[in-house]
Amino acid sequence: MPTDPSLRCSMDHSILIPTYNRPANLRRLLSYFERSGLDLPVLVLDSSTDEQKTENRAVVRKSSLDVAIHEFDSSLHPFEK
């Protein structure tokens, strides 16, 4: 499967966070990473419904971490992502 070059990170390690309709949990996890001084890029893989994607984008924007978000169609089967 080809790799999307826009998703590559410049560091050797990164944190991947898959999420589906859980903006409160995403907010709490990113807040924990901020408090713990995480110094790794974070990639949020979002399969949420449209309303929840909007909330997740807001959570990511407010984070002080190096966070990117990649959104998937919520109707796709997990193995098709």
C-alpha cells in the first residue's frame, strides 16, 4: 500500500491516535501528553461522524503539541483505511 507523504513525520517516532466519536477522550489524552512534556509528533486518525470531526479539529487546534489530524470517511470499514 503506498504511503501518503503528507503523513510522514520528520522524527524516528510518533504517536498515532485512532479515534471515533470521542472528542472528550481525545482532549483528555492530548492534555495528558502536554502535562507530561511529550516531545514527539502526534497524528490523530479520525473516523468520526462530521459533527464529531468538527469537535476533534477544535481539540487539535487548541493543543500546544505538534499534532496533525487525518480524517477518514466514517462509513469505511476499519481495514479499508
